[in-house]
Amino acid sequence: MVTQNSANNKTEATGKLMQGQGVGTASDYSTATYPATATGTGTILRADGTNWVATTATYPTSTTINQVLYSSAANVVSGLATANNGVLIANNTGVPSMLAAGTINQVLTANTAAPPSWQDSRGYTLYMSTSSGNPADSTTYYWAQGIGFILNTVTTIANSQLQIPVTGTITKAYGVITVGGTLGSASNSTVRIRLNNTTNTDVSTTVTTNAASNTFSNTALSIAVTAGDYINIQFVGPAWATNPTTVRGSITVYVA
């Protein structure tokens, strides 16, 4: 055996390790080399196809359960804490984070130049538009889809009812009354939502007919509805000094 030291040990190239070759077989040096010192805190050994070398990237000493490892900086691997029922998102520069769980029926929504966020799911609208009619003084009417603007006691007629397909809450209503004939005097009418032919809620008590187009709205409604319920749109006219003619109405109701 050729040696190069006084201890008569076989020698090899720098960085190789003596390894057992099996019982009864002389030990020999590894083919791959290893670093002589443990420099670079947090680095790990990685095969480069020939030798074992320390990584440039550093890794945490420990992690907690369910953490996600990610690059928090160039060549730095860190742990990202989890969140029960959370969602992994990133901000507008790509930095990841764990978004905590939203509330029931919320949806994850994209935001311009900001991370996604939980938002209430989009609701739906119900719409009704009438043909024209000539309302009488101080009379309560119901609107009906495609039928004369003014109809008395039509809560039993199917096309005067707006059916509720999905449980929710009516939160907004927008409407317009147009006058195609004589403009009415400056008196206020009332438009209401009547639920299940039982409960009335005012949309507006200041609806006018003294212009060709008269809009009204209410964005502060809170009418709980259940799938299978129905609503009617109720119109209560004033005692006009001059009655409007050729009057049409339409309304859009938003259910959240």
C-alpha cells in the first residue's frame, strides 16, 4: 500500500471521505468530495452531479406543523404559518401570505393592485316593467309585468308577483315612472314592496309624476326573503290636482 504520511494511512484527494466497502473488504475513499468546514449557517449539502457542496440558499433550523416553505428573500427559505381553512394568496409584488377563512357564502374576489379578498357573494335582481295606464286619485294599485300600469287587487294574478328563487335579503330597489301624456301635479306617491301579500315596506314615499321621467330608489332596505316567497309592487297615488296620464312604471329589486 502506498502512503504519504508517517501513520502509514492511505491518502486521497482533498475532500474525499474514507468509507467502508463491506465486511472483509478494505476501506476506500469516496468518489465525491465534501466540504472541509461547515461555513454558511443554514446551508445544506446538495449533490451537484459530481460532488457534495453546500447550497447558496439557507434553510430554517426547524418548522412548525403545516408551515409552507417559501423563498422570503433571494436564497433564503422561510416558513409561512398556516391558517385553518385559509387560502394562499400573494400581493401585487408577489409576496405570499395566508388569507384567513372568510364567512359563509363569501367568495374570493380579485382586486385591482391589491391582494384577493373575501367579499360577499353577488346577489341577483328581479325586474318588473308595466304597460301604460291612467291612475286615479288616492287609490292603491299593484304593478303587473306587461299589463296595464294600474291594476286593483291583483295579488292573485301570477304576473303581478315576482317570485323569490333563492333565499336572501332585499337590500336595494331602483325604479322609474315615466309619463307619456299629461304631467301630474307636484304631489308625492308611494311605492312599496309587499311580501307574501302580508307585509309592506316603503321603497319611497316621494315618487313624483310631474316630469316625463321620475326616478326613485332605496339602498337601505332589509327585507328577508326565502326561496318560494313572492313580492308585489304596490303603488299608492295621491289626490292630484292634475292627474298624470299614459303612465308606465318599472323597478329593479336587488336580493343579496
